[in-house]
Amino acid sequence: TWTMRSYVETAVEQIRQQVGTERVICALSGGVDSSVAAALTHRAVGDQLTCVFVDNGVLRTGERDQVEKTFASQMHLNMRILDRTSQFLTGLKNVTDPERKRKIIGRLFIKNFEVESKKLKGIKYLVQGTLYPDVIESVSFKGPSATIKTHHNVGGLPTRMKLKLVEPLRELFKDEVRVLGQELGLPDEIIWRQPFPGPGLAIRVLGAVTKERLAILRGAETIVDQEIRAAGLYREIWQAFAVLLPIRTVGVMGDQRTYEYVIAIRAVTSLDGMTADWAKIPNEVLGKMSSRIINEVKGVNRVVYDISSKPPSTIEWE
Ligand code: XMP
């Protein structure tokens, strides 16, 4: 729209004023907010911006490739893509407590980001995709989600690294950020991406995280995602995903008894993630997901659907 076009011009001018000729760094997750913030800053200061993407080994199928394709190949942003799969999986070995998983992943992320930014030399600014509701929430609300938000927005980084913040989305709501992203030419898959937690699949493999379990979960997650999109439900559902339960149950295949993992499907509608209803997905869609997961993903012989709302349940299982 015309309004958003003039907003881009103003924002670009502001970023140039603030940053001058200094170098800027950005922790890019591939989520809507960090992607739009990075694209806008790139429009303003071009090669002065470097984005760091850390592959923490608990991403979904194709996630890293999509970020690489969009930002490096198509938009020609300076991208540092760090493959830290084995480092994170080693750190997570035998860890079952959800909060410990979060701490380990958060700490390793910050460590990698710091090391990388030191290599780049003379970085003065950090771009963050802070939205207007985040600004309001961080001054008025100190509940459990304050911790979530801190982690999500790489809290602690700016002060530790003595970086000044560039927050070009501070005045915007989510729907405006999407329009802005469109104006900047970002693809729909990024603009409409459902939220995905910083600790990634580590909190969706319940209990100990292993390569084997991650591979099973990825297979199931891909099918849930495909079927939600095919049914035209992707945008109206807040989040839809698979969870791997660390137990095995009995099944039957041909004349053989099986003893394999259970996948839970979680899908919710929500406005902001603070409260949520379990999504009334049509039975045919659930049925298709179930039979596809059991037939196509080796190691799973049972699928269940989570019919709990938040509160008292949470959206994630850990
Ligand atoms: P819960 O499970 O608390 O989730 O109902 C609310 C929203 O927050 C996301 N979530 C996280 N995001 N780091 C994040 O960046 C986290 O540790 C984390 N835990 C939950 C969750 O996916 C949902 O959108």
C-alpha cells in the first residue's frame, strides 16, 4: 500500500541517521519479526549489515535451507550460517528437564553469536525485531512469558556485548509487520510463518533428545505442516505441530506385533499465544495426518490429538 511504502522510506531514513557508517549485526531466526527487521535494515544500510543464523540441530526439515535461499541467494544479504548441530546435541545429551534444555540452548546461542560478532570486528549496532506489544509487555508484565520473550529476543546480548539497539519495528503490530514484509519483497512462507520457539524441536522431543528421535519428529512435523496447508488452515491456526512422546506402545502390522513411539498432534487457535483453544480440525484432516505419519514415518505406530486449551495446559508440551 501507499502508506506502507512511505513508512519504508521514513524507516530507512531513520536507520541511516542512527547507524551512519557503522557496522550492524542481526540474529536472524527466519521468523517473521527478525526477518522483516533484517530486510528493512538491509534496505537502509546494505552491506554494513551482517546476519547470523545458527543451526542448533533442533530445526525443522528445510528451515536452514529456506533462510539461506531467501536471504543469501535472493536478497544478497551478508549471511553467516553456522552449523552447530553437534555442539548443541552434545550439550543436550541426557538432559530431560525442559528448563535446562532452554538454558543450554540459550547459552550456546549467545556464545556462538558473541564469537561470530568478535570475528566481524567493529560492530556497534544490533538489529532486533521488537514489536510494539513487546515494548508494552516488557514494561508492564513480568509473568512467565517475560522469560520466554527475553530468550526469544536474545535478551542479555546488547548489554553484554555493549551494542546499541536498532529496533525498526518498535511502533508496529504483527499485522503491520506482515504488510511491511510484503512491501520489502519477502516470500509468503516467511511473512505468514507460524511462531516457532527458540529451543525448537528440543522441547518437542519430550525427555532426552537424540538424533533418532529428532529424525522421527521431523518426519511427523513435515506431514502435519503439509496437511494443515493442504486443508487451507495454515493462516487461521496459530500453531500446528507434532510432539514425540518418549514412550512406546503396542501396535500390529500385518501379522506382526509392533512396539513403537507415539506422536501427539498439537494445534491451537490464539490471538497472542497467552491463551489458546485446541483447534477443531476436521476429522478427515486428522485422519489423513494419522495414517500418513504411521505409514511414512518409521518408528511410529500411534497418533493422538491434544484436546486441551491454555490455560490450564500450555501450547508446548515442555
Ligand atoms: P506456551 O507453551 O508457554 O507457549 O503456551 C506460548 C508461546 O511461546 C512459545 N514458546 C517459546 N518461544 N522460547 C521461545 O522463543 C521458548 O522457550 C518458548 N517456549 C514456548 C510457544 O511456541 C508459543 O507460541
